[in-house]
Amino acid sequence: MLYVLKRKDQIITLVDFLEDGSVYKFHQDLVHPELAPLHDVKNHDWLKQWWKRRSVPISQGHIRSMLAKKGLLGPEDFLLKNLGLSLTDYYWISPMDSGLTWKDVNLFDNAFHGDILISADANEKKEEIPHYTPNGSLQGSLEKSWTILHGERGLLKGNRDQFSTESINEVIASTMHRMQDFDAYTDYKLIKINGREYDYGCYSKLFTSQKKELISAYEVVISERQFNDISLYEHFIQVCGKHGMDTDKLRHFMDYMILSDFVLSGRDRHLGNVSILRDAESLRFIAPAPIYDSGKCLFIQDTVPANDRDLLSIKTESFASDELKMLKLVKDRNCLDVTKLPARSYIEELYALDSKMDMQRMVLIGEGYERKIDLLRRFQLGEDLNKIKAAVPNRRPAMVAAKDVFVDNPQPDRE
């Protein structure tokens, strides 16, 4: 099956697909190499790998059963049937001699269906909407769906189980950034989703557009050779600088993100959860993307650490393998104001909205959160957190939070 890989209406190369939607082969001589997705230029199979990464993970939500119902052979088949379309960039595949244009198919302007229904869309005239969806290229393991709500494009996210924990955590993170007067963040709101065991999911507005697209840190770091004498983190900063980014502003953003993740014990800031915004025309990196996907924090689906040693032993998926190593990357320790953080009572009020939340678990999370704030304060005063960790204070029995849950936040922000 022959298709043309395009960026909007500009041709990049010709691609031959197998029946299951995977790439069989493609022309190595690109028509517009400067417009190709960022990739490892030393890898001749880069497009095969890029396409596979672009497809929705089979582990996401109910994707496996949805594919079976649609009679699709797998995630790449789903992506192929939807022309590889996304709401974060302008790459797509056009069937040979189809005559289709970017104007005909792009989902920034054309309507589409999500795969999770919400009450507001129940009366939508679905027969008038094209069958293409951006969900074939939607990344992450949580149940989620792009949707059009009240005329605006946005992302609807669910949870991993019957608890609303991750959705509530997104709202807590949004509140923290707002209190810090930090504007580069994604604002999440709690929302009811039909037919789910959990009480609430969450919703955020689309922050890309026809003028600015999203480039993940992973795509950035693989696009150029990393030398042995620099860290992955510094490599990321340097490559962004080569693409026009103000590296001083980028470092400030990264410092803030690392410190805010530390306060919330966020452990999932992998290189797909850090991104850059790129100008559609000049291809210049213009700014860090707003902070997003902070839901895997506050000890979710894990034991609440019983002491400072355990609090300072949290592993991370990011530029470093644990929180203390991440803190070593920080240049400005004071870019986050510890006097402007959500109060423990505010967090407990949010958790209490979840009908399934365990009260004892809630108390333990609040204690752990306050301890992390104190540890950050000591870090900002110049104390060595490694020494604090080594001191190993008296233990109390660790309480395992079997599960967590949260809900919509009707409460005003407060310190």
C-alpha cells in the first residue's frame, strides 16, 4: 500500500505499508529532508521506528478491545486508517493519487470523534463527522481521548483503575503552578466521564495549533549525536539551543519543573513528558511546552514513605534515575517559592471528593507532602539532602496505600 508522507502539503517521501499498518519500506532520498520528523539520521530504519512510536500504545486504556471491535490488526493499522493524523504536529500520510490536501484532513480545523463519550456530546450528529480521529497517535498508558467540548479541542483523561487519583493529582499540580504565578503549565479540570468506575477524569485544552507544534525531548536528544563527555540533560539543552531556543530561559523552566516535581514526588517525567514548542513555518524552537502529565505523583499506587530516608530515595523516569540526582541538575534552587504552595488541607479536601478514597491513606499522603516541602526548604538553604538521607531517622511502620482516588475541585485556590 503506497502512501506519501507529508508535512501539511509538502512531500517528504514515499512509504510502502504492510497489511498490518507497519512500514515495509520507504524512499531514503527525502524530497524535503529539512521537514522530516526529528530522528536519528544514522539509523536507516528511522521512519519505521518513528511510525511505530507514533502509534497508540496497546497498553493504553481499552485500546486492545477497541481494535478488536473495529477489526483492526493492531495500533499501526489504527494509525494508518487515520492517515497518521495528530493534534500535536502536521505529519500525515496521503494515499497515492487520492487528491487529499491538509485542508481536507487536518484535525485542528476539521471535526472528529473521540472514543470516550461525555454527557455534553451525547446529542452530537455523528453521521456528519468524518471518521478520522487523532487518537491513533495519542501516547501514554492512561485511558484518554482527544475530544471537542463546547467547541474547543482538548484532551480527556481517565485513570488506571476505579480511583480518580491521577486526575486529582493533575488538578493539584495545576493549582500549585497557578499559585507560583508560573504560566507555562497545562491547566487541568476535573470532569465526569460516562460509564466509568472512577468518579472523575480530567480535561485540558489543546495548547498546540496550526502555528506551533510539539516536539518531545526524546525526539530532540536522538536527533543529534551525544558526546561522551556531556550528560543527557546537557545534550538536550545544547540541541535546543542549536534550534534557536534561549537556553537561559530553558534552564529556568527545567529548574522549576524539577523542583515542582520534587515537591509532589512526581516520578514520571520521562522524555515523552518533557517537550518543546516549534514554530510551524521557521521550524525554530520557540519555548518549552507547558508542563503536562503530572498525575503520577504523590505516592500514587505506592507505599507512602515512612521517613526522610525513604522520601529521598524515590526513583524517577527522567534525565536521572532518582530525585536527588535530578536536584543536582538544578542551577537556581529558589525559582520555586515554598511559601506559595497548596496547603495540605486543600489537597485532603480534593481527595475527599473521591468516594473511594481511604481516609488513612489521605492522612499519610498529606504528611509525606509536608515533609517534602520541608526537605525542599532545607535544600534551598544549602543543606546536603544526601546527608539527611544517610542520617536514617527512626522509622514508623510504612503504610501501603493500596489504591487512591480523587475528584472535581469546586474549592477556590488557597494557601
